[in-house]
Amino acid sequence: MNIATKVTPKMIATKDVSLDDKYISDHGSAYMTGIQALVRLPLAQTRRDELNGLHTAGFISGYRGSPVGNYDNFLWQIGGILKDHHVVFQPGVNEDLAATAIWGTQQANLAGQGKYDGVSAWWYGKGPGVDRSGDVLRHANLAGTTEHGGVVALFGDDHSCKSSTIPHQSEHVMMGCGIPIFYPTSVQHILDLGVHAIAMSRFAGVWTSMKLVSEIVETSASVIVDLDRVTPVLPEIELPADGIHIRWPDHGIQQEQRLYQYRLPAVLAYARANQLNQITWPCEHARIGIAASGKGYLDTIEALRILGIENETAQQLGLRVYQVGLIWPLEPHGLREFAEGLQELIVVEEKRPILEAQIKDELYSLPDEQRPHVIGKAPHGKGEWSTSFEEAPLIGHYEFQPEPIAKMLAARFLQLDLPESLRQQIQSRVDLLYKAEQESRRVLDLAERKPYFCSGCPHNTSTVVPEGSRALGGIGCHYIAVSLDRGTETFSQMGGEGVSWAGASHFTNEKHIFANLGDGTYFHSGYLAIRQAIAANINITYKILYNDAVAMTGGQHVDGHLSVAQLTRQLDAEGIKKQVIVTDEPELIHAEEHLAPYVEIRHRNDLDAVQRELRDISGVTALIYVQTCASEKRRRRKRDAYPDPAERLYINSDICEGCGDCSKKSNCLSIEPVETALGTKRQINQSSCNKDFTCVEGFCPSFVTVHTRDMKRPAKFEGFATGWPERPLIPQLTDTPNRIMVGGVGGTGVVTVGALLGMAAHLEGKATRVMDMAGLAQKGGTVYSYIQIAADDTQISSTKIPEHQCDLLIGADAIVAGSNAALSRLKQDAMVIVNEDGSPTSDFINKRDWYAPIHDLIDRLRGRVHKENLLSLPAARIATQVLGDAIYANQLLLGMAWQSGQIPLLRESIEKAIQLNGTAIDKNLEAFRIGCHLASDPSLITRLLDSLPKTNAPQTLAELINDRTIRLQDYWNEAYANQYRMLLEQVAKLLPEELAKTIATQLYRVMAYKDEYEVARLLTGTNFKKSIESQFGRGVRLSYHLAPPTLGTNVRKRIFGYWMRFPMMLLARLQWLRESFFDPFARQEERQHEHAWRDRYIAFVETLISSPNSYNLSVAEQIAELPVEVRGFGHIKMQAMQSANQRWDELSADLTNKV
């Protein structure tokens, strides 16, 4: 239990830290992520070698991929430090070539020309990279390492397939290559085992490896960095006279013999001498044991705590726990010591059995009375393949959470002879787990945030295919297209893009297919796929998506140089039939020299036409789509390294009809719904917009370009006092961690909040663990940051917050906060602070009437915790109003959470963490301070809300009629408005109120059709001017995007400069010409249809009120609502009107059939 207490700055002194401490400090503690620990290892190794009198260097090479996707980014950030430590970072073109380079580091001294005593080398890659590198891994490991060099292969496995095309478990590949495998459980363990991994590699002459999963390597923690914390012990073993290290010449047969006769036994000797596998919960008279490693070990300890079992109760239970640091080969002596006296040995490990198989093999020969029953993926008496899914104590796929492990353990424990109090404790705890599981199954998510392309992402457009065509997916951000309704089906491994068609094309009537191929994948291995397609002479168009960044893993550049010109020349040399470059900036491509001959350059507006042309060409063709990654544009603009056009798009909500064509054209989530007095319209989120400007292609005159780079500086809100409010009571840490969860949308700073709290806890010397769950979610999907703060590191086990253990939820997004994944983790007395402003999910792209069920989500949260513990507010709008950007909403919420007394940290520590983060320091500190004031004085929230723009939508039928009458008078004239009023007065008298409201709303819609006069009036009116000035200030220049119907109903819009305002002002004054003989627009087809549609609706209303009791009012309600489906302009509106008329005809037959 956390007890609140008054804490002042004098009670806790925060540390002086530098962000480089994690890499260069050799004493004390540092705060770092698991990835940063991997960066530290080669640096610390050269310093350790120097202390031991060795002159060594380091070498790092590999290929990025989750969960080691940001490893190279961190390495690039410290180029100077690497150089000072003689560490070379050289990314590989792909994983197997990187591994070959790593192999070469151990050959550097073979010719007697080496500059160093040895080179410690570090390879990195994710599961698919391990798969493709099997050949070189086997060769290099058989060749061996040097005595003062050594190699560690860092491999990332995505057990739950969150950031991969398939789930991975790479141990079997490493085992097949004879490479020992370490599996750490924490950031500290990464540092400790990393020292052993390189020492073992040197001692035994083998490559070693380290398994990394997101839950460990993407965790942040305060760790001990003392250089002498780990001192490897080198055991005395019998070795051949010529040693066991790399040499030349060396035959493969001798290499294999050396590996299995000497090197792997040396590995086991090292493991025993250094106690890499340890009994962490000893029990002299144990009857049941648990062996686990890595994430499985953490989940096991948390599972025991869920059941109320700590060290003391473990003694009553007769429980012994074994933490395995080296999972292959499994050291036998330590295992036998652990298993001695046990009746049952439970193995907890994710995926297929690695430890379990070795344990069974090692203990099989023991006498029956000494051999424990081994239980894991299979029950006692069965093996992996004789066990059915239903019989398996633990599943062999996906990933574990502590709760199912707790249920399995409880089932085993309750079979033992236990003290009654302990039995009741375990039974009551497991009963709560099953109850919670049943409750969770009954709760369905009201909305879901799926990964989606970033705002302005090139793939929003580039992955669209022409009607009648299909595309094959590939590896990269564009893989998201597979889950969308855009004709992209199936995928291949990285580098195999499109080659499946070489097989399928022989056996289908389909003549052609597109294949998506990112420029990063092309450089990695995709080039060979194109060569294979040309060799097979198949009909395929490669859409090479040249985005100038590997955005999926952090925005890295391609690992080498690949210009558009080079790309075209390579393809030309291979014999491609035709190449077309499609781009948003053709002028830049024209300026690039040395393109291959006959390469066409087209604007992206011609994408559909180009694809249709290419699919009709026999053989292999290429469409090179050139547009810089939107996220990378934003990053570079922050560094002034990319042009930032002094333009912003803005939507006139009075003109917008909410048809959704702009969303369909752009597929962009920065187009958001906005509630107005006339219903739901569209707006552009200026905070998230990356200035792609594709949305302007929506066939609608509501878009204007505002020629300015900056938004209007927000007016100062006078309600906030200077300084800080009075300090709250701060929770005092006791015997359990304080657990905080931050949930929001990927890319909006959720992870930053976790990083700030983790650093603040480190500054105060508190134990902390921060786990970020992102993966593909960073692309507009759900992101969580789990923060645990404790008095002692031993109190924190699982990296995620277990169910019903969360003390505070900061909901940066209501959809994420109200999801089942968040609700299930909340304590009943938890505090919830949630942002009411809901940005749209990807469903909004194709469902124009989608809305975020914010109030339902908040009600769900209110039902989960005590009513007084929930605080909701429109944080994004407040941040925009006060600070000028919604991005500061998270810091505002953080300030509210701290001031509410829910975070066991000093305010000064959080301030220092914000300063160390180094991004928009003043604005983030101000947002944090404002949040503190809002929590201290809730009346400020009310005052701020009062200052926000209001929709002022009419509520009663009378208000609605009066509002629309006034609008129609402005639209045309008093007579036209009176026609509406008189008709509605009759409707109000004779029809039910709800039907009358519907008619009042929809009759206005059909009468106030937006012709040239109305569009001109709305673009030049006072309301629009005020709207522009409120966001961008006075004096900004506008351009207009218009497609006058006189040019046709489906023509591309043209840009008209500010001069167009004056003809439009004149046109607006000529609205008295509307529908007269002299109206030049009245005879257009679109206007004729609008007149007929209006007249039909008026006739329908007049028919209803002439004899209201003669009609089926349920059917009448459906007909009355039909105009809401008729939205948009030009061909968009005409198509909608045709569909609505057809539906009207269908309903008319039932109108007189009263029920």
C-alpha cells in the first residue's frame, strides 16, 4: 500500500546526471533502456580490456528490426564516443552480409598484420535475419573466435508478432549452428550477461548469442554500471596443444570436431564456474521446483506474487526457483543440484520447449526415486508431440502473461499437502483470477485503434491499385496495406517481394500483378527479387516506394547510397521493360542527373493512369514512387534540414458537407471530424499535419491554402498564477511498487511520458522499470507505457503491469484508456485522468459518419473505478488554446496527475527530467505547470472550457426552425426563408416532434444547396474571416482550390490566388439572380438535379402534412432522413443523389402501408 505523505525538496536530493553517463560512467548507477545497454557493452568492454592491459577494438554490424530496431540510431548518436573507444559501427546491407563482416573481425590477426590484440564484435538482427543468416552463422562459429576478440550475436524475437509478419523463436537456428544462447531478464541482466557472453566467446572460441524480446530490451531501468560488478572466472580445463581458437588453414571436419569435443564443453565449464544459472529462491527441503529464463522468469515471479507467494511462503510450500541465464547448452551440474529432492519440476518458457527438452534429457537417466516429474509444454509422462493442445499445461505458441502462469501453478500447488491457511490463500487468489477473466470476456472494446499510415505518408497514395488489379505486400510500413481494403493480398519474406508470382502465374487466369517493394528492402535484398522476376519473364509491375528513410524502425537512411538515378540505371541494366517515376515533386527529379534512358517522370496525380499503362505491358515493369517519408520530413524540419513550406491547408466548415472525399483521396488521419451547428464536418489537425496536401484533391471548394508557416500564438490565459500551486501529498513507497500506465496513440509522446517518469525516479535513487508497448502501434495505433516505481528493485518483477495492479492511468486517448487492455489492469481505487478529445481511428477514412464513442468510454472507466477518482477534460483543445499545439496535452495530463498526489516523485525531479530530455523544454515545462494548476483549482478547467469555441447548435424544434430560417435569409432572401418557415410551422403542428426535427434539418439541407453564389458568399464572409484569424492571425494571404461546374462535374481543381476573393465577393452579391432567367449557372446539370431534389422533398413534406394519419410514419422518417446521404459536390453529389432517389422509390411503395 502506498501511503501519502508531505514531501519537500530537502527530503530527497536528486542526482546530477548527464545523458552520456549510461555509456561512459564506470561507477554508480545510470538510467538506460535495454537497447542503450547493448550500446554500452562494446564501449565498456574496451575499457575493461584496457584495465587488463589489452589493446582491443570493437566492431558492430547487423540490420535493424524490432525489438532491436533503434539500436543503430543510438549508435549513430554517439559517433564521437565510439571513435574514442576504437569501436567501429558499420551497418550491414543485410543481416547475412553483416555477419560475414563480423566473421572477418576474427580473421584480422591471422596474417600477422593486426593493429589490436583483438576485436570484440557484436552482430544484431531480428528473427527473420537469423533465419536468412544461418549459413554464415554456422560457418563463422565453426571457424571460431580469437582469444582476445570474441563475438556476440544479438537476436531479437517477436513472440507475439506485434511488429513482424510472423512470430519468431530463433533458438533452434542458434542451436543448430552450435552457438550458445544467453537470455537476460532485465536491463541489468543484459549488462551482466553481456560481459559473460564476450568472455565466454573468448575463452571457448565460439560465437555466443543473446536472445532479446521487447519486454526486456525495450524496458528502461536504473542499473549499476560499476566496471568491476562482473568479474569472469576462467576455469581450468583440458585443451588440445594447438588451442581451440580460430586459425588458418582449417578444415571443416576439424572445425566440427573442435566445436563439439572442446569448445562446447568449455562453454559448460565457464557457465558452471560463473554460476550463469542460479537458484534464486532456495529451499533446503523443496518438493516442487520452477525453472525459467528471460521474460518467462519475470512472469513466473509475478505469478507467484499474484498467488501471494514470496520467499517465506515458498518455504512453507517447499518451492525452489531456478533462473537460467544460459539456456543452451544447459549446464548439467547446476541443473542436478537444483533438481535434487524435487518431486515435480515445472518449466516456464514461451514458445516451443528449449529448457524442457534439455532438462528431460539430462534427468532421464536418474533413478526413479530421484527423478522429478517434469512439466512444461507437456504433462508428466508425455512429450511435446504426444501432448494435445488441451492437455498442455502451458501453450507452445504466442506469449505468456503472469495470470495464466499463476493459474497453472495454483493447480499444481493445490495438489500438494499444504497448511490450510496457505491453501485458502492460493484458492482465493486464483478464484479472483478466473472471475476477472470472465468479466474481461464480457467487456468488448467500443472502438479499436489499429496501426495506420502516418499523416501525409506516401503509402497513403502509393499503395492504391487501379480497379481490377491486385498487389502483393512486402516488408515495410506499406505492409499495413495488407490489412486495408485496397487490393493488397498476401506477402513474402523480406527480399522475396513479387517472386511468388513467378510460381503462381503459371496456374491462374490472372494476367498481371503489382508488387510493393520499399527502397530499404530493395537495397537489403529486393534487387535480387526483381532479377528473378525478369529471369522468369513474368508480367509484374514493381512499385518501388522510394521514401528516403527506413521509417518503420526509426527513420534511418538506407545503409549505403541509393539515389533515384542509381535505381533507374540498375533496373535498366537488368533489362526492365519500362520504368516510370511518379512523384509529388517532378521538378526535383528533372534536376537529378544520369537517369536511365527513356525513364518517364509523372506527377503523383497521374498514378492511376500510369499503373493502368504499365499493367498492359508484357514483362517486368517498374513504377518508382518518389516521396519522402512524412515522419522523416517532420523530424528533418525540426532540425531545419528539410524545406517547410510556408503554407497550411484549412477547411471552411460552412462549405464542407462531410462527404468524406478528402479522406478517401488522402487516406490521412489528420482529416478529423468537427461538430458544428450544422452537423459533423471536417477539419485539419494542424498539430499532426505533415503538409502532404493530398487532401486538397477531395472534390470540394471548402479548402483554402493559408500562406503562413506558423499558427497564431495563443492569447495568454490570465487564470494561471505565476509559479506553482501548493505541493500535494506525495505517495510514499512501501512494500509494493507504485504502478502507472500511460495509454495513447503512437507518435504523440506517450513513450516520452514514461521516459520522463523513469528518469525522474532514477534521479531520486528510486528503483524503476518502464516498459513501452508499441511495435507497429507507433503508426497511429495503440501505445502503452508501463511505469513501475519502487523502493527496491526486487519489488518489481514483470515488466508489464499485471491485471488489477495499476494505481494511476493517464489516458492521453480515451479509446485506448477505455479499452479492455487498460480496464483490466486498473485497481478499483485507481486514479484515472483522461483526455476527452478523441482523434479518429482508421475507420474514419472509409466510414464518413464514424464517431469516437468518448462518453461511453468515459462511462466505462467511471464504472471501473470510484467516481471521484476519474477526471476527464478536453486536454488537446486546452493545450492548443493555451500553448498553441495539441502535442503538449500529455505533459498537461502529467502535471494534473502529479498535482493530484498520484506520483511518488518530486516535482523538481520531473522538471529536471524534462530538461534532460532536451525537446521544447520551455513549452513542456509550461504544459506540466498548467496541468498542476488545473488539478489544484478545477474551476480553471471550467473557465478554460468557457473560452473554447462553441457550436451553439439549436436544441428545441422552435430554435431549429428559427436558426435555419435566418440562415436561409442570408442564403437568398426573406421570401425563400419564409417558404421554409411556413412549411415547418405546419409540420410542427401535425407531425411528431422527432420527425419534425428531421424534416426541419433536412429541408434546410436541400433548400440551401451550395451553388456558386453560396460558395462565394461563404468564402468571403465575415464568419470565415474570423475563423481564419482565430487560428492564423490577421493579414494572412489565401489561395482557393476550385473546380467551377462550368468546366464539368468531374474535373481537377485549380488554384486561384488571393485576387479571386474580389470576383467572389461580386458573385456573392449577385445571389438575387439565383434560379432566374438570367442565372448563368441554373441550367447546369448539377443545379437542375439539385432543384429537382429540393422540389421532390418539399412535395413529400406537403403530402405528409396534407393527411398525416394516412401514412406510415416509420417509412416517412426514413424518407425524411435521405438528404443526409446526399453530400458533396459535382460527381460526388450526383452519385449520392442517384442512390438516394433509388432508395426513395423503394420506400415510397410502403409509405401508405400503415402498420
